[in-house]
Amino acid sequence: MKLLLHIGIPKTGSTSIQGYLAKESDTLEKNSIIYPEAAHAEFGGSRILDAIREPETAGRDDRESIDRHLAKIAKTHTDPKVIISSEYLINIYRHCDLLKEFLDAHFEGAKIIMYVREPCAFYKSIILQALKAEAVFPAPDKFKHEYRASIEHIERHFPDCLNLRIFNRERLLQGNIVYDFVKSFLPEQDIEASEFSEASLNVTPAPETLYLMQRYFRQNHRDEPRQFRREAWALFHIFNHTARLEGLPTESNLKPGIRELIISRHSDDLIWMKEQKDIRFSGIEYERISDLATATNDDDFQSLSDVMEINFDAAEKVLQRSLQNLAMRTKDQILKTPG
């Protein structure tokens, strides 16, 4: 039994890949490709990480369940290829010995897949994710992804198993993460690029949408813990839809000093990936990396406008038009209500 282990990194289209695998799980199984998370949630999310990292404590029940399901797959399929996909598994690089123990117990061979993303784009995606649920986001002077450490740890424990690919529309096959994944790692699947839509890459909201979401959370849920709120999710989509109607660009721009700060914090990793892995991100002037500033002023980076370019006039228009749309919807609901 062989394993295809997709470990992210976060914000590189993992959800889109997992959605395709779940939707096509029956078709995949006809080619002896098994995506067990389609039927068993313990194979995905943070649960698979805990099952591997803490098999005797927090992840014990899930680990026992995973072991049983893998044993059953091995018995009921001839030479199966199992796919496990979770962006949480990027954190397993600190516990590669436990991952190796898990793989050796079930699989004859493994291919590990990691998509890597330029750090500024990565940071912007983290801001997006944060402001969907709360008013705060990670400060740029604290943001640092351990590219080199994660890659080196995995390669040390699993020689010749790691497959690195750049997450960038210009570098993905047909500009689509799902198509790129399937054509690169599932050649058994007979697919065409036309099968995949732009929906396979999450639609990026305008920065003005994020700015309005931060204002909403500050005014309504400032001191409350981060959690999913249905009304906030609905409001996000209303703001985003209105911003598109207003023709606002969805490409957000970090302020020049913030971009330089993030690149400088990753300078050693960026140079190492370029020289050792032939991974070169577009838009980065590698010859200038050593000259970039490593610190900014004493700004506490609490507001989105501290790190990102915001068109305040456009944001106000989006807000007013969204409120008008909400009022009309509420009026329609009242008029449609009998009695």
C-alpha cells in the first residue's frame, strides 16, 4: 500500500484539493485510489495531526480508528494508493520520527507533497482568514514561516520523498490548484482543464471588504473569543458582493514598508530555497534582499490600514450600499411574512 501525503502549507488551496478528492472519491476508488477522509473525518483536519503526534493521549481514539480503516483498505484493495491531505500536517516536521513510525506501520512507500507560497501572499491570506472571524490579525513583525526548517526536517527523515511545488497562478498547470495536483500526482485520472472552474481557487475579497469586517468585529465583538458567527459570514459575503459591483480590485497591496519587513524576515529562507531548491518567487528582487529593512517604527499594527493600502472613500460607498441592500432585504422579508 502506497501513500500520497499532502501537507499544505496553509493557504495554498488545500481545501479545494480536498473538495475535489471527496467529490470524486468513488471514481478515484475505481482506480484503486482511496481518499478515506471522504467517509472518515479523523483522516483530515487537525485530527490526523493529533493521531500521529499524540497517539497515546489526545489522538488515541482517532489513531485507533485510522489504524483499523487502513488495515481494512489493505485487505480489500489490490495495491491501493491512499491519499491523506491536511494543511495541519505541515506542523508534523517537528515530529518526523512519529510520522515515520506511522508510515512504516502501514505503507510500503510514500510521496509527500508540499505547495509553497511567497511569504507576502501567504501573510495576506492569513489576514483574510483572521478577519473573517475576529478584529485582530497577526502583526507583520511577528509573522515568520519556517520554510527551510520544515523542508529540511522532512527531507532528512524521508529522503527522495518530498515534492515541492510553487503555489502561484502563473506556475500552476492551467492556473488551477486542483488541476495541477491531479495531473501532477494522480496520472491515473483522465481529466481535462475545462472540468475545473475558477472556484477551485478561493475568490479573494477586496481589501475594503476586510477593512469593513474589522470595523464590524471591533464594534460588536471586540472582547469576545474568536468563533464562527453566521451573521458575520453573511455580512462578509454582502460586503464582498457589493465591492465587486463597485468594481473594486480584489488584489490587495501591502504597504511598501510592510512588504519589505516580511521579505526581510524570510530573507535567509528565500535565498536558501532559490539556491538549494531552485524555487524562485516572482516579484521578489533577490539581489536586494540583504538591503531590506529588518525593523519598522513602533506601530502596533492593530488596524488593517497599518499594513495594507485601503481606499477609504470606496470602503464607505461599499458600506452604505450594503446597508441599503440589507434594508431592502429586511423589508422584503417583512412583506412576504403572512399575518
